[in-house]
Amino acid sequence: MKLIGIFLLFVLISGVMSFSSFDTFSDSSIPLKNIAAFAESGSSNDKDDDKDSERDDDKDSERDDDKDSERDDDKDSERDDNSINKSQREARKSIDDAQNEIRKASIKIEESANRDKSTDASKTLLEEAKSKLGEARHNFELENFELAEDLAEESKDLAAESRMKFLGKTLDELNDDRQKDTQKQEEKANKLLEKQARLEAKLAEKQLKLIQKEKLTEKRALKLIEEFEKKTQKVNERLEKLLQKLDEGKYYGPITDVDPTPTSYTISLQGVASQISDSSNIVSLDGTLFLENLSTKNKFKKFSVTGGELFVGDETIYDVVFGKARLSSSGSGGEKDSMIIIAQVSDGTDVRTLKMNLDLSDSFDSETESLEIDVLHPRSKIASQWFLSAQGTISLTESVDDPIDETIEPEIIDEQPEPKDIPHTTSLSVVSDADSYTLGDTVIVSGTVSEIFEDTPIILQLISPVDLIEIAQIDVEADGQYTYTVIAQGQQWVNDGTYTVKAFYGANNFAETTFEFTNSN
């Protein structure tokens, strides 16, 4: 448009100059004022066109900004969905495991009833397990996935107890056991209340130190304090529910033949922790847990977890608030003892569930002074945050000479039979899902037995070219199959070469397989 205006102006001026010498046009020559006005009109139109173009550019820019904002919102939403989906998967798996354990218990109790064994206590525990599973499913539907997972784990433990420990016991015997445990649970509840107060004070102190260190503004500080108070309230509500279980004698489960003398034990461990969301993030792990005996006279020994600390990396400290532990033997002579620990831990902001699976180097009894332990990976973890792998010791730390002022009446309890050695051979197989693996791969070991024997698990040994990595005890499914999964990472997965998997079923059945492992680091 600008070029057209300039061209027309040039043509008009040239015409005026050409005809100015003729007299005929001297009195009627084209006024220059009109020519200039025409040029200005063209220029004005050009400016209007420029403004229209600028407005169009602004609108395009606004549309681009809106699209960028929508993409950012989509990414944030995707991250939130991933976090929810992960918790949902873990809760779903726990619910499925509990359902499977309830199914096993129902079959076992029915078989025992057909053999005229007393199943009153087992049926009571099984009903409690079903009730817990119902609560877990309800919370799952409400999208309370972490609570649903915890309830499902409790349901699984109750179902396992019903088919393993309490077959043959009457309901009266079960009620008597729980009544005798009430006094001890009240003492534990008082200790937990004191520990809760210390925890809240420690959390407040850490929060204030963080505020001072970062020199937050007053507005930011008030916001953090408000968030801290909300989280503290949630911690209190969760602890109150657990304390209610303690008051009702449900947290530690049924306890028979309570030890008259409390004895303290210390678990010391060192190893590594790998981040669940990023397996390449591996940091150091050091820690101490304190245990106290509840009942250690039977094959299944129970302990309370009274405190401790876990140091993960250089910055994160988890305080062990409270918990419970159960020790069992997979060998007829108690030579393959293992322990499961479930505890509540706090990093100063959140309270999470700690689960640890331990293998002991020898059989454990109340007089044991010290044993070596292995913390098994990946079955040991701090919920949603870290997988744990470590070695250490469990040792006697303190013995109280004065017994608890309570009378323990002698009881006649039908003990669960020890696992039987299979008197003859049966077909046993073991294979891995691949011929070779590298660091970080998931190793799946599976196999079958042609004949299933009651109370007889598969014992798996995983051996590197230089050392035993771990031992696992696996139940055989109703169809004769078994499966075990382990992640190839941690301190013991450092040597390249041939790794051996050995499977034992009773005393007379053995199979093994091998695979190659390469540490890519």
C-alpha cells in the first residue's frame, strides 16, 4: 500500500510539472494542496493496516500463550496421576495378597475341621481378617490407597496366623490369651504416648531449625507452620488409632505364654538404600532398632519395636516410633530363622511404614547374645520411598531382673507341627526367566513340584561366584507352582560370572539352575 501511494504521488507531481508551461492550463492547474491530501490519505490507510496487523499478531501471541499454559497444566496433572496410580497399584496388590491368604486359610481350616481339630480360634481370626479386608476395599474405593494398603497387610497377617498358629485352639483359650495380654498392652500404650510427645517436640524443633536456616520471610514461615500443624494433626490421628488398637489388645495380635521377664535387643545394620522412583539413586544406610520380647517360648516369637533411628544418605533421618516384629523358623531344628519387622517411622515431616525382612545366621533363643543378620532386598522398604539392603547384627542389650507383676498360669497349647521332612523323592524343578542379566534387572525364578506336602515350603538359595546372596522361603501354590522375584542390585551384586539358584523341598529333593550376570557399572 505504501508503494502504491508513493507511485501515485510521483505521477501526479510529474503531470503538473509537464503542463505548467502551457497557458491554456495556467489558470486551471491542479492544486498542490489536493495532491498532498491524496498522499496523506494513502499514508493514513497504511497506518490503519499496520495497526490491524499488530492486533492480529497480539491475538496469535495470546493463543500461543494459552496453549503453553494448557500443556504445563497437562504435565502437572500427569505427574499427579502417576503418583496416585503407583499408590493405587501397591494397595491393589496388598488387597489381592490378603484375599489369597484368606483363601488359603479357609481351605486349611476346613481341612482341620474335617479331621475333628478345634478351629474356633482360627475361625475368629479369619473373620477378623475378612473384616480388615472389607475395610481395605472400602478405603480403596475412597482412594485412601495408603490406608487401604496397611489394612490389607493386617488382614493378610491375621489370615496367616489363623491357618498357622491357632489351629487346634478353642475360642476360650484365645480369649484367655488376649485377657492376659491387656495389662502389658496398657504399659506399652503409656510408653507410646510419651514417645509421641517426644516425637512432636522433635518435629517442631526440626521445623523451626529449617525456618531459621533458610531465613524464610514471615509469610512463608507462617504458611510452613500451618502446614506442619496439619501434618502433625494427621500423625496424631494415625497414632491415636494405633494406640486404640493397643488398648484393645489388637496391635500385636494374639499373644500366648507371655514372657515374665522383659529383655531388650538391639539390631544394628549397615548397607545401602535405593530410591523406589529412581533405581539409579543409591545412598548409604546406617541404623539401629530396639526390640523387646513379648513371647519367645514358641516357634513363632513376637517382639515389640520400641525405638531406633535410620540414616539414609547424608541428610535424611528416620526416627523409629513404634512397631512389632515376628521371628519364625523354616527348619526343623530352627537353623533357618527369619524375622519380619513392621514399624512406623518419621522423617520429621511424614510418618511412613517400615517393612524389613531379615535372615538370621543361626537359630535364635532368649539367651542368644549376638547373631548376624541380612536385610533382604527388595522385600525390605520404607513405603513409597526406599528399597533397603544391609547386613548387621541382633544382640542382647539389656535384661531386667525383676519380673513383671503378673501371674502366668500354665497352659496346654496344641503347638503347630514342625515342617516334616519328605520321606521320599518327588519331581522338583527350578528355572530363571532369562539366561543372563545386568545390574538393575528383575530376576524371576519359578518352578514346580509334582506332589504337594503340607507345611513344607520351598527353600531357595541364590549364590554369586563368591558368596551366598540370600535365602528365601516360598509357599507352594495349590497347582504345585512357586515363584520368587529379586532385583539384581545392591552390595552383593558386584561380581560378574555365573550365579546359581538352588531349590530344596524337604530333605530329599533338590534342583538347581544357573544364569550369567554382568555388572555394567
